[in-house]
Amino acid sequence: MGSFSTPLSGLSAAQQQLQNVSNNLANTNTDGFKDQNLTFSDVFSGTGPTNGAGDPMQTGSGVSVSSTNSNFTEGTLNPTNTSSNMALSGNGFFVTQGASGLPDYTRAGDFTTNNQGQLTTPNGELLLGYPAVGGVVNTAGALQPLQVGSATSPAVASTTLQISANLNADAKVGDTASSAPTVYDSLGKAHTVSITYTMTAANTWSYTATVPSSEINGATGTNTTVGSGTLNFNSSGVLVSSEPTGGTATLAPSAGIALAIPPAGSTLADGAAALAVNWNLVDTSGSPTITQTAMASGTTTTGTNGFASGTLSGYAVQPDGTIEGTFSSGKSLALGQVVVANFANAQGLSNTGNNNYQPTAASGAAVVGLAGTGGRGTIIGGNVELSNVNIATEFARLIVAQQAYSANAKSITTFSTISQATLAMIQ
């Protein structure tokens, strides 16, 4: 009898709902998993005659699954303190590459590193992004697997140095003070510049900058002078000018002091290029960094824009996806930048397993760009996004599906009883 097809469709729908709920519950602990739910539509075989009011007399023929909807709302972010882990806060997907060479898209950010130092998924797919050369990310280049292992930072020769210091206004003529900033040559070797300040008159101090003679080819004595002159202060202890030895002009503090390491005509013993270092006497706001007040002479801080070469000691992922590497030299450089893909219709994506999605005609092509731009979410380093399955909601769905299955099964047994009674009438 045709009547059996209606409850059978209900049994099939309830069974698919039970399978869907079971799949959600099974993936409660799957990183980046998105809860799915079935929607159903009724089936009508046709429209019969009308009733006295002219309304059509329609006959139902059961139910069918009309769609499977994924809930792409953000799951809870779980801090792992693992540098390679990352989570998306907002829209979008990470872009990975499997053995086929084709891109996959995932919300699961439980990445790790392989034996080549590349960021990978637990299944071995490579995380893609923009590469960096010398700490500069090339966002115009093609997507490449991101490297976070065995990186080194090149040596950077110093061109400037900064000193924050005070010279005691109560000092007597002949009293001294000192600073010892460090600069780096083109090979990354550190050179300590010993600067001695000597009070020569009220509000006037001479300075002499030296480096060890052993660091200069052919130099004699213990130290070699690489710069000298005079610092002049006003009655308020503010540096107003400097006069380099042999110079023809009095320089404003903003001009700084030129130091030649080694002096002209000499070469560094390690074979590095000569350093032309400007000693900045003012900070970024234009205020002098060397003062003369009635306090003990002393140096607060020193710094330079140069670095020794270094090896990677750690890294962290920034909100825009930049992987910021920290090196043993103290320098920080970008190692690359993670990209984020967005889709016009995320519901149209095809779930291919292993936490991956593939685009379809319904989803549209992936639009890849930087995190935090174009409606894409930001990246939270050291976190993973957990499954967004709500166990309480799934249990409620489970009960409804179970009751629906039982009700449709009862309809079938009822139809069976009626069919047997009908057959008995004609025997």
C-alpha cells in the first residue's frame, strides 16, 4: 500500500537526524568543528479536488531532508600557550595545502611544525601565507608554506647610538664621568665605545670616545680615539651645542656627533666595513638626552640600531597574522604572515573531513587576504578554537529524533495491522 511510504520517509528522516546529532556529539572535542543541523521539507504527491469552499484538497506523502546547515559561529577560544597554535576570532578560514597541492580551508588552528620547520596541521597539511625575506613580508607574492624553524637574523651594522646620561653640575674642573655604549659592525661583532666626559669649565664638558686598539689594524697603545670635542650647557643644565675637535662650527644638539670607527685610513681587525656612527644627542621629541644637573653623574640607558647575527629563540603570531620571530641577538623580525580566506556563502562549502572544507559553486571562490581586513577575523596566537557543539542542545534534538522515530514506527505497525485486516476480509 502507498500509505507505507509516508511513515517510512519519517523513519528515514528521523534516522538521518539521529545520525547528524550523533556526529555532532562525537565531535564535541574536535578543534574547529562546526555544529550541523538538518532541515526538513514536506512532500506532496499532488492536489486533489476542492472542497465546498474552493480550497484544494492536498495529500501529503511524507518528509525529506532539504538541507544540512553548519553553524559557523565562533567556538570558545582555548589558550594553549603553544606558539604554533592559533585561532580565528571572527569570519574566515586558514588556508592549508595537502599532498595534492590544492588548497584546503579550515577553522582548526592546532598547528604544529614538521622536521623542516614548516607549520602544519596534525594531518600534515602545510599552512600557507605570505613569505618574509629579511624581516619584510611580501604580500604581493604567491602563497607559500610558512617556515618558523632554523631561521637566523643577519648582522646589522650600527649607524646611530643613543645615550641618556646626567653630568653632575656640582663637579669640579677635572672631574670625570663615563658611558660605554655598544655598537655592531657589518659582521655582527660588538665594539664597546668608551666615552669619557671631563668638566673643563662651568657648564662645559669635554668628551673623548675610544675603542680598544686591538680591534683596529695597525693601531698602537691601549685605546684609539674615534671622536672628541666639547659639550656646552646653559644655566638650566640643558645641552645647547657640541663642538667636535678640529671642527669649524658649533653644532646644535639635533646634529649629533659623528664617530668614525676606526679613524679614517684604518681598518677593523675582523675585516668588517668601517662604521660611520652618529651619536644622537636628542630624543624623538627633540629634547637633549644628556643633561647637567646637581645629581651624581651616571648613564641611564644606551642603545643602537645595530645588531649581531642571531638564531631564532621563539616566535608569536600577531592579530594581523604576522609571525614575529625573536632572535638570540635581541632583534625581532617577521618570519611570514598567515592569510585568511573568506567566502560569499560559507554554507555552500563542502565538508571533506579532517576539519577541512572545499569551495563549491554555491560558496563562491575563496577571497584570500590579511586578517582583520575585508570582514576577515583576527588571529589569536597561542590559542585554538574549540568545537561549538552545545551538548544540551544536542541531547534535546536526540530526544526529539528518538520520539519521531518511535512515532513513525508506530504508524507503520498500524498500517500493517490495517493491511492484514483488509486481506483477511477477502479470504
